[in-house]
Amino acid sequence: MKALLLAIAATGSLLVAGQAGAVDAAAAKALAQKSGCLACHTVEAKVLGPSYKDVAAKYKGDKTAEAKLVEKVKKGGSGVWGPMPMPANSPQVKDEDIKTIVQWILSL
């Protein structure tokens, strides 16, 4: 009986953890929307800028990707994904919000 209860508790913990991850992704996407990121980017398709899935694929396995992308979002840049420059997003978007958005993008 104890083993059954422990198994149920463990399963419940995993379900809650999975839901927490989904809430974080939803919160990060809402932050990207609020910050104006989704005017030029989408998760699936290139608009003015690359899709977030393309960004995640490009930087997959790069241990320095998060720091690079946080700086790129803050300061802006051009030439990596084509001729269209990305404007700087600092100071209008908080550093912690940029980090949250970048972490979400890299998780896709």
C-alpha cells in the first residue's frame, strides 16, 4: 500500500513539474508579445526576423548562446540572419525579461 501511495505521489509531482514548465513557456511568450518581439518574429516562421525555432536550432549545443543572444537583443545587430537589422531593446525591456525570453527561445 505504501509503495502504491509513493508511486501516486511521484506521478503527481511529475505532472505538476510538467505543468510548471508549460506555464513558464506561456509566460515567456506573453512577455515576448508585450515587449514587441512578436512583431518581427514568430515561433514557427520567418517574418522580418528569423523564427524562434530557427534561432534555437542554430544555437543548439552552444554553451555561450544565452549570453550572446541576451546581448544581441539588448544592443541590436545585423548580418547574422540577413540584411534587416534588429533594433536595440534596452532600456525599454528589462534585462531579466530579455533573459527569460531568450531562455524560452533556446528551449524550443
